[in-house]
Amino acid sequence: MNLVYYNQEDPRWRNVPYTIRGDKSQTIGTSACGPTSFAMAASSLLGRSILPTETAAYAVDHGYRTDNNGTAWGFFSDAAEYYSLTCRTGNFAAAKQALAGGALVVASMRSGHFTSGGHYILLVGAGDGWIDVYDPNKDNRKYGADGLVDQGVKDDGKVRAKDSVIQREAGQFWIITKPVTAEEADEVLQLSNYQWGVLESNVKQMLDNKTITDETWLTKIKERTLTASELAWLTFVVVRR
């Protein structure tokens, strides 16, 4: 997957209105961090260009642009369905595990290292106690100097934050994935006839010993609803045990 980054303050769209009350001060640049984060996720997962102008218009047209507070939470699941993506909410542990399986995660951040009010960001990877973040606010000045956010190249929008920052400051996570293709579904079906029982047993053991903590994995195995990427990640973890 080729990750796509968008800056909500890009000159191409920063002054495009993002408002439901005709307020010219409400633009994509000032207020559309949510649609911009989703546009990055959708473009990356689908392999085609879905611009913030398109996702912001969808939010307005479908009632998800709020009067003063940006974008309503319901936007992400609705937009994901529109673009034929899957979306589920979860806690930090679920989000981190999903990242390891190839998902992308939109996070709603509270006051802290990313915002003094509210802000959406896109989580694109995890490892070694850090979360890789695509921040639609490219020149964000809230990161601070305590070393908990590593800006890397200044003002490119791509930063790393300590797990503790995301876990403490995020209010919600939306885990976004690309649906299984017909070929992948065939592969999963073949595996299910041979190995579901073994996988379920191993996952139960991993839950017991806290190797993993998200019990929705067990539910998905029982219901045979794992995506191909989730199944690949679980199989990888089982093999490494």
C-alpha cells in the first residue's frame, strides 16, 4: 500500500468553504481535519486519488459538518460505506493491532500534544512504542518539546507520537480497511476448512497470557469474519509464539 498524505491547508483547497451556515471563515484549511484524514485513508487503501474537497463536500451534503465543532463522528462509518471500505470503532489496543494488520486508523484527539481543542489525525503504523501519524495540519505547533512527539522533517505533516500520547489523548478510533477481494475470500474459505479450530485455540491461549488483549479477535474467528489482512497478522503472531 502506498500511503497518501494530504495537507488541509494546501493552497489548492485551503480556502474552499467547509460550512453549513455560510461562514466564510469556515474552510477546509481551518476546519476539515476529519475529511482530510479520511481522504488520506481512502486514497491509500483504494489506490486512487480521493481529495479533501470531495470528502468535505460529502460531509456537508450528508449532515456531518457541525455548526461550530468541525465534523461529527458519524461521518467516518458513513463515508467508509460510501467508498466501499469497512470501518469499525475500537480502543487503543484494537487500533494498534489493526495497524499491525495493515489497517489505517482515524483518531479524534483531545487537548494535548496535537490540539488545544479537538483535532482528527490519521494513524498509519506502529512499532517500538511509537505510533506513526499523518497530521492533516502540516505545520501543527502543538507538539511541544517534551520528546513525546517526534516531528522528524519539520512541517511535512508526518510525525511519530509515543503510544502513551495517543492512548491518553485520543477520544475515539475508527479502524478503516479495504474489503476482502474474491480471491482473498477464496483463500480464507480454504483455510477455514482446515485451520479455524487451531487458530481459535491459539488465540484463546494468547488472550489468556495477554499476548493480545482484544477479544473481538475471538469473536471474528467464531463468526468467520476476519479479513485477509487480519488473518495474516494473527497467523504471523501465532507462528512467532
